[in-house]
Amino acid sequence: MSYSDWFYEHGKKHKAIMDKLTHLSDQEVIAYFRFENMVEKEPDFCPLYKENKKCHDTEGLNCYLCGCPNFRFKDKGFHTREGKTLYSACSISSKEGGQFITEDAIHQDCSKCLVPHHESYIRTVFDRDWFEMMENVC
């Protein structure tokens, strides 16, 4: 699955949930997306939910920003001076982030970064429209 395919499919799932939550305040919406609640009420939102498994092993994991607004991708990539193709990167160069590098490709590794999963961060970029929050990603 390409980055774009995931991005648009995930955005549709996010919208379907948001369409059910119009009666909630912004803070209640953010609370709704806490991992424990999502596993119970939205098991199809993430394939890991069926195993009650987190993508990031942390207390207080919030899934509202599954897909980070600081992530940048281009399915066709950008060619680097080293002859590799850069497909994704972090716009804030998060110190917890890294890169997955193969012989000919570079992908952003967000597996250790928790920035978008803290409710304090979510409140700073919050928008009920996931695509609006993610407008600079691709």
C-alpha cells in the first residue's frame, strides 16, 4: 500500500468516526480517541486494535493523530545526492524519529516518536477535519 493510499483510506475512517461525534466538545473528541476507548468502540480503526496492541508503547496513547501532521511523503520520492530515493521525512526532525535506509531508499521511521500521541500536542493542532490538520503532509 502506498503512502497516499493509506493516507486517504485513514482519513475516510477518521471522518466516519467524527461524523458520529458531532455532539461532543473538542476536548471530549480528543478523549474519545484514547487507545483504550478506541479498542473498545472503534475496533476497525486500526488493525492492531484486534490484538489490543499499541503502535507505541506508552501510557496515555491517543490515536487522534494516527498519521502525524509533521510527516512528509511523496510516493514517487525525491532523488538524493547519494543516489537513494527519499520517500518520507519528518518536518520537525524529531529527536525520537529516525530513518529506515535500504540500498536505494530512505523512509522516515516514526516508531519511537510520541509527539502526535500526546493530548497536549493534539490540542495545539486540533481540527475536526483530519485532512485539514494533515494538509502539508503530501
